[in-house]
Amino acid sequence: MVTLRIRPLLLLLFLAINLFYLLAIVFVVYSSMSRIIADEESDARRQLLNEVNKQITLSMRSVEETGINIASHQVLLNALSYTKDNSLENLRARRNISDVINHFIFTSTNFSSIRIYTDKLNTGRNLSSDEPFAPLSDFRWSGVNSGDMNGFWMKAHQDPTIIDKNTEVLAYVRVLKDQRNEFAGYLKINVKSSYLFSYVLDQAGIRSHFLIDSAGGLVAPVSDPLMIQQEADFDSRIMNDIFGGLDDLEIRGDSFLVISSKPNYVGWRVMEIVAHEQLFSHLSSVKQVLIVICLIGILLSFIISYYLSKKMTNVVSGLLESFKQVETGSFDLKRTNYSILEIQQMHVGLQRMTKRLDMLLQRLESEHKQKTKAELNALLTQINPHFLYNTLDTIQWMVVQNKQEEVVSMIAKLSRLFRISLSRGHPFILLGEEIEHGALYCELQSERYKNDVRIGIDVSPVHKIFLVPRLILQPFIENAFIHGFNKAIHHPGHPLEIWIRTKLEGDNLFICIEDNGNPLGEAGNSDKDHKPPGGYGIRNVRERIQLFFGPDYSVEIGDLKPAGVRVTVKLPKIDDIKKVEEYTGHHQPD
């Protein structure tokens, strides 16, 4: 779990909230302004497109009037009413009609060509390329768009009848009828696109314009500087989106605004597509102002957030300092007045709690010291009754057997054992004395076990001058006798061996007590009514070591291979009486 500091957390929280609201406000303002500008621009451009469509409609009406004039011209009506057998009359009528059509073409440069598709003026001769006539079978219906029963318009296409085959035209087709009101053919007036769209081209700019019909089909591209028509699915996708009610397009990753005029009398409308980037180009100054305002707001938010976080965390920092003071063991808290009532109440409560805690700890420490001292004194003065009984019993038998020298030696060893055990009340003694105490205990026990037990000491003379807590070896040696000795395997030829060794690693002293007796968990060959005394003694040694030196120092017990037990006592190296005072807090008597 990640741990965070309250001050930077509050600072980041304040900054995040302020930044969120600031960015939200800027976004709303900019979006609103963009939408307003887009709506106003759309309305203005839509009105302009309506005017453009009106101009296109007027031009279309003019073309339709021309078509009506030609279709209702008396010369054409008379010619269409001739029979096919009158070739001379047909030839004369074709010349007259050509003159009429050429008159319209020459008087208006907006017409690309005018063609009459009919079979009634066929003289049996090939038609001249200069004549505006073609057989009815040459009429192509592709591109028919809007109109009525008498006339209709065709979508933009190339005019194949003129020299420049790539000239794009829109065609108005008028149904021709003779004087008997019977169908006679079609009159097709090819109008140059530039004529219909001249007003649009004057207003174009960097915008794409298209003429579309009521079904969403493309009638003619007016101008396409944005190259919108290059999209492969221009007709199928873009037109469907427009007539589906969408005002915005995404093409090649760019956004475009779509504006359309009202439809004219044939359902045609002018559509304009303009890039958002161009539409909102004059918003750059507004954007810069908003960015400056946003930066100023962020700076002010940082200053205000820093001040508020500092103000709020100062009181928390004061409480944390009080807690740290308590952690170090100092319970004398300085009284501080806080402006926030709840914080002041917490501080007063902490003061009361620490005072009571200090009193309880002092009482507990005093009781613990007294208890520890009593237990230590009890242990230090404790000699196993069975051991004392067996030793005195052995001395008695020696007296009976008149072994005076052995009796004197036994009494001297027992006296020395008690003298070292008491040590004038010193909690620490020399390691040499502690080893001597263990050896005396082992020798006194050996009298009972005869030659079945031996003790070995492998300790450097330098180590013997180190100070150690007294009576830390005897409980483990006693355990070796009680639990390790086995009559079935230990005899003079194979005695129970107890070794005491020491080694120094850095500032740590290790004392090892090893035997070749029974492993852990197996009972020795002790008296049946004898209760193992080692459990309490070993636990007491471990507790005393940790009480003096802390949890880094203790006792480890484990089995040896193939048989036996090893006890390792880890102690700090103490070669000066002053170091004893550091651990015990009391002066070590001389």
C-alpha cells in the first residue's frame, strides 16, 4: 500500500479540483462561442446560398424559356408536321430550323450546343455534323434528374457535340410535339456549368460547393478546392449523412461544416462544405486570451492551494510532532493553542493520555524490575535439592569409607560452587568464573556417575576475562546430566562427554555447550521421581539474556549428528565494567 504525505496530497487535491473547474469553464466558454459562431456563420451562409440558388433558378428559368420558344417556333412545328415522303420540304425545314437554333447559340454564349433528336426530319441522307439534328435513337437517358412531362433537366456531363469534349454542361430537355400534339422528339439545350454557377464561383473562396437534387444525388460539382469529391464513397456516404440531418462531416481526419440552401422548384439545392479550421480561424485570438486566462488561473490556484494546504497541515504537523515525541519516550508535551476547536481538543486529549501513559509505564517498569530482580535472585540462589542431597549423600559415604582427602576435596568444591553462585550479588561475573562454576558442578556430579562422565573446556584465556551474566551455563550442564546420560551407552569406555567452547565473531561472543548424549526429546536415565528442572532454568536464562541485551541475543538449542545436543549462547563482547552499566543501568560493584 502506497503511503502519501498529507500536505502534497491536499495540494494536489486542491489543484486538481481548481484545474478541473477552470478547464471546464474554459471548455464551456470556448465551446459556446464556437457553437454561436458556427450558428451565426451557418445562418449567414445559408441566406447567401439561398440567394445563390435563386440566381441559379433564374438562369434555369431563362434556359427553359429558350427551350419553350424553340419548341413552339412555327418553323419547327411545321417541319415536325411534314410527312416523311416530302424530302424537299424536310431539307428546307432543317435549314430554317438550323438558322433559328444558331441564332440562339450565337446570341448567348452560355449555351454549349442545342440538339434536336427526331426521326421526322430524316431525308434519307446522312446528317451534316454542322446541323443540330440527330436521330431519336441517339438520345441518351442517363443523367435524367428533375422535371415534368414537357421538360426535364439532366445532371452534369460532357458535351460530345463540340470541339472541346471536356466542357461540362447541364442539359435542359424539352419534349417536342407536332401540330397534332403528338410526340415528335426531344430538344436538348446544353448549358455551360459556368453560366449557371457564375454567381457561386464569385463567392466561393476556400469552400467546396455542390449542386444536389432532392434525392441526395450529385447534380454537378460547382467548386471543390477542398477536394471533397475525391472521396470514393462521396455520393453514398456524404449525401446520406447530409440528408440524414448531420451538419458535420469527418473526412480524412478533418472536420467540416455542411450548409445547404432551400430547394428550388425542381428540388435542387446548393450545398457548401467549409473546414472548421477556416470557419473558426478568427477564434485564434479568443483562444489565446482563454489560454492566458487559464494559465493565470492555474498560477493563482497553485498559490491559493499552497497556502490552504500549508494552513491546514500546520496543525496536523504539530500533532505529528507530539506523536513523534511520544514515540521517543518523552511524555512531557508542550501545551499549544490551535485555532481549530477539534484540533485543540485532540491536542488536550493527547496530553492527558500521555501523562496517564507515563504514569502507567513508570509503575509497570518498577513492578517489572522488582519481579525480574526477585526471579533473578531466586534463580541465582537456587540449587537443585536433588543435586545438593546427592552431593551430601556422596560425602557421607566417603566419610563412612574413611576417604578423608576425597571428602575435603568435595567440600571445597561445593564451597567454591556456592561462593561463585553468590558472587556478592554481582549480576555479571568473568567468563572464567562462570566456566569454573560449570566445571565444579560437573565434577561434583561426576562423583555420582564415577568415570562415566567427562568434561572438556576449550576456551581462550582472552575470552575468560570477558564479563557475562552469572549462572548461564549450569542449567545446560545439568540438562546434559539429566537428559543426556544413558546407562545403556555411557560407561568408562564410552563416557558422557560435555564440552564447553567459545568463539568471538566481531563484537559477539558465542558460548557452545555440547554433549554426546541423548538427542532432544528423548528421556535420559534419571531417577523416576526426579522432575526435569531444566525447563524453567533454560527459559530464565533466555529471558535474562534478552532482558539485558535485547532480542538480537538469545539461546539456540539443536541436535548433533550422530548423537548429542548443542547449546549456543550468543552474548555481546563485554570487556569493560562500564559496558555492564550500559546494559543493566546499575553500577557493577568491584
